[in-house]
Amino acid sequence: MKFAPLTLILSPEGRGGKSRFPLIFWLLIAFFLVRSFIYASFVPIWQGPDEPHHYDYIHYLQTEKSLPTLGKTTLCGKVRGSLESFYFNSYATGKTPYGQGGINTNEPLVKESQKKDHHRKDLLQNQIAQHPPLYYMIGAVITWPFKDASLLTSIFILRTFSAFLGLGVLILIYLTVRLIYNKSQLPALASVAFAALNPMFAHVMTLVNNDALINFLFALFLYLLTLSIKDGLSLKRAIALGTVIGLGLLTKFFFVASIPILFLALVFFRKEMLPNIKMVSITFILPIVITSPVLIRNVILYKTLQPVYKFKFLQDNPFKDMSFVNYLLASSFVRKLRISFWSNFGWVKPRFTDPYYDLLLILAMVAFVGLVIYGFKKAYQGDFFKLKYVTLLFIAPLFLISAIAYNSYKSAVITGVVEGVQGRYLFSLIGVIGLFLYLGLKTLIPFKQGYAVFVLIVIGMLALDASAIFYYILPYFYF
Amino acid sequence: MKKIIIFTLILLSLVILGRTLKVNVPVQVSYLSNNLLSLNDKEYKFALPTKKAFNSISLRLLSYNKPLNGTIDIKVINSKTGKILVRHSLKTAISHGDFYNFNTLRVKPSKNYYLVIKGSPGVTYNIVYNSLGTDLLAMSNGVMTGSPVYKLSDEISILKAAFTASERAANDWFRLGKLYPLAIIVYLLGALLLVTFVLDRRII
């Protein structure tokens, strides 16, 4: 019996040209899974952003069988009892447990605290109780069989679930980009590589946090949108798009950012998407129907569609009379956004040191110049379909950044604190950002029809990831 | 053949890099604190027995984000030989509450070291310490016990750091045993495989 080489077996040609995915794609997927294991298992529990609160929401659904209320729901005994034993604050203050005579994640203590497991009469409020319930309901279902097991078991299951959502994001990025860039695999593979090897993306997609589901649903939304742009908005697609937007809004209010993107797509691609106004109506009405129970509850309970938790109020508020533009220039907004996009591998730390951000900023600026030239080239070539598509995708992250900035500004004017600035919110569009990086750099470095840039992205992201793991994450959490 | 050469070269580079690239990690720390000591025209001597070599010292000073108004001299002295092993002066302001870190030549471990921290007249900073500790030997106006808040760090290879972390994680967090070091090895080999493949364009 003769065996074909592995490369041939796994390549699309080797499988009769029917498969959509080349070998390198599977390698990236497999490597993402290995990395996910490292990120999920080495980062101690509770060290993700608000991870105790996100878990507490799930636990609340399991024990109280109702939705939590912002301002009233407090962290349960199980979570409270574990904060100290899992060194929640110690890491944040730079006092790693290994410097204090070793670690002691004594599970029986955590189990013991389940006995006094109530969500009342405590000062520690659940500050994310305002989020819609979809992610937490799924979390409650998948950890239900283990609800009497150790807390560590539940957390690991939830983190693994997030990793599989990350896997879904990678597949959707590939499929989405291939719909538009179908002559070469490189744009799709470069976009996947950027996400699959991105250290902060791996961190966010291996935590107990509703961001994991939001990123997956946003990737699904972009795939369905691109499909509708390319092949028209059929009834099935209209229902699918409307359902995904509805589910996104049931996960996090932030998903509302998809609506102006959809609206812009309808304007840009009206020929392809607007033959039947009924389809469009379905796409907009379905999300309202799906989310209405939560929105009605919010209005009744909080007198607003979406309440926001205010962490603290400064008496001497430096942003009180500041304009939006001045806020962006004078506050630490831009720096915080940049840092938290590339690295924030724990609740507070570790983060890369400054030269990393400077280098990445230069790279992003070069790619931006290349992208502008790419746009002009497409206009010159008369390829208006791609030009419109890239413009639409370019507006999407700009819109997200503006929304994050404005939300942060409004909050700072009231509280005096720069909050809610999280670069990780842009991971909903990580495939788009990866695609822009590739297109921009490829325009300036066109060697080997873009293959050189693809290699640069793979090796560059690998170096960044290895730095994150070996220089920041492991030394920070284990020494 | 080309692939095998690339793989071998990268594997070799990985082993060499893993051994030669270093990361700074704490080797001895004293975190507990319950009091402050003013450094204004004062000198404190703390016993500093060390079990591991170190090449940087971090001290927790409270600056209140004010100017220093003088100099803080820090020394490590071998009490047996009287030899000064580390000599460093802080002359500029630092952020409040941060660990103030400075590098030293690599100092071998010994039971006989003591740390001297001396503030010149007018210095506004305080040192954070634990009065229940047992390390304080003497101060300008008498002897009492106590330990400062400090960190001694040393450079170790990134591979050593990774496998030590794996060992610790295996016994602590999710208790997945040998999967931790295995994940590190698979990660390194996976990265190697990925680079080897992308450098061979035929795979696309």
C-alpha cells in the first residue's frame, strides 16, 4: 500500500479540491488549541477581567433560578470565600503567592463555603449583573452536571468552552474573508494567523467572560453579512442575521454596534441587499423581538435600556467640564486602549513593556498607509465592490472605538475616573484588523504576491506570543 | 530535505535561545508590612540572609509623589568580611508605593549579609516594614526588630522559568499534572513546525 505525503493528504488538492481549508489552516487551528490550553490552565482563576463576577452570575442562575439585579445582587459565599484563597488581590498588588511561602488553593475550604452560599447581605456587589443573560445561561447549563464539584472544575470547563468559541471565530474569519478574496488563500490565512497567534485574543478567549460569546457572535454576524452582500439577502439569511443580532444583544448590549454596520452595508450594497424590503424588515425586527423581554425588564427595574455600574466617584473630578476631544487628548484613554488591546493578561497585570507598544504602533501606522494606498489602487482599477467592502469594514472598528471612547467620556464626566477603556472589545473585529494589517503591508511589501507578508505576520505574532508567555505570564503568576 | 534543514536549524536555535534568553524572577521576598520608618537623616541596618544568588533589589518606599529632597544610599555588606557588595544611591523622585528596583552585580548567597538604607537630612520618603519581623539589626538611635518590604531577583533561563511554572501549576491550580510541561513542549514544537511550514511555500 502506498501512502501519499501528509502535505498532499491535507491540502485541498490532495482531497480532490473539495475541501475549503488548506493544511496551514489546520496547523493554525491546532496550535491555537495548544495555546488555549496554556492560557486557560496557567492563568490562575479569577485573574481575568471581572472573572469572579462573571462566574457568580452563572452560579446565581443555578442557585437562585432568576436573573441577578444590579445594585442588589452580591457575590455568593462560594466566590467570596475563594477570593482570598485564590490570591485575587495579592496578584493585583504584586505580591505573588510564591513569594509568601508557596500557594495553597485549598479546595475543601472553597467547598465548605458553598454551605453558606447566599447572594444576600454582603458588601461585595456583583458589578456585572446588568449584562443580558445568554452567556450565563449557557454557562449554567454546561456546568450544571458539575455544580457540586470543585470550583476549579467549573472554571476549567467554562474556560474550555470559551476556547471552543475562539476556534469558531477562527473558522468564521477564514470563511468570511474567502468569500471576498477568493482568488488567493493568503488574505484569509493571514487574518486567521493574526487572530490564532494573538496572545491577548487567546487570553480573552480562555476566560469566564461574556466577551468570548460576543466575539463568536460578531464573527458569525460578519460572515452572514458578507454572504448577504455577495449573494443577496434571502429569507433564510435575513432570519439568520436577525437572530444572530438578537442573540448578540442577549449576550452584551455592546452588540448594538452591529446595527449601524448592517445599516451601512445596506446603504453601500443596496443593489445586492435591498431587492426585497421584507427581508430587511425581518433583519431589524427579529432582534427587537428576541431582546424585548430583557429590555422591558431593564426599563422596569432601572428606568433605562441598559444600566452601567459606576465603580467610584471622585470628589475632585478633572473631566467635569472637559470636551470630548480634550478628553481623548488629555486623559489616558488612547494609551489604555492601546495597552489593553495588545496585552493585559490578568485582572490588572501583567502587560508588555513600552517598547512593544511603540513597535506595534509603528507597524499599525505603516499598515494604515498601505491600506490607504490599497484603497486608491482599487478605485483606480475600478474594483468598487472590494473598495466598498473594505471601506465598510474600515468604518466598523472606527465606529467601535468611537463608541468605546464616548462611553468612557460620558462616564468620566460623571465619575472623574477613566473607565471602560478595553482594547479587547475590538476583538469582535479581530479578523478585520488582521485583514487590514495584511492588505496594508502587502501593498507596501508586495514580494511573492503577499506571501512574504503572511510569513511576517505568522513569525511576528509567534514572537509576540512567546514573549507574552515566557517573559510576562509565567514569571508574573509563578514567581 | 529543505524542510529537514529548516526544522533542525530552528530546533537548534530554540534550544540555544531557551537556554540563553533570561527572565528576571523574584528569588527572595518579604511582603508583610505594618509600619513605616522615616528616612529623614536616618540609617537602618537589616539582616539579609540569602539562600539564592540575586542580581537586582527592589525596596518598597513611600514617596507621596513628592521630590526626594536628598539622597538615599543603599548598601549590601558582608558582616563577616566587611566587604561592600552592593552600593547604590537613589537621587530622583519615584512613584508613591511602587517597588523601587535597581540592578546589581550578581551576588552569591550568604547568611552573613546585611542591608543598609541611609537617608540624608531632609529626605521625605518612608520605608515600609514589618515590625513583627526579626531582621532589623540596628538603627541610628538604638536596636529593634523588624523586616523591610523587599524583593531580591535573579535572571534564569526562560526554559527553566517555564518548567518551574509548570511544576507549580501542576501542584496548584487546575491540577492537570504532567499536561502542563507537556503543553510547553508541544507549544515549542508546534511553533517550530509552523515556522518550518510557512517558510516552505508549497503548502499553500
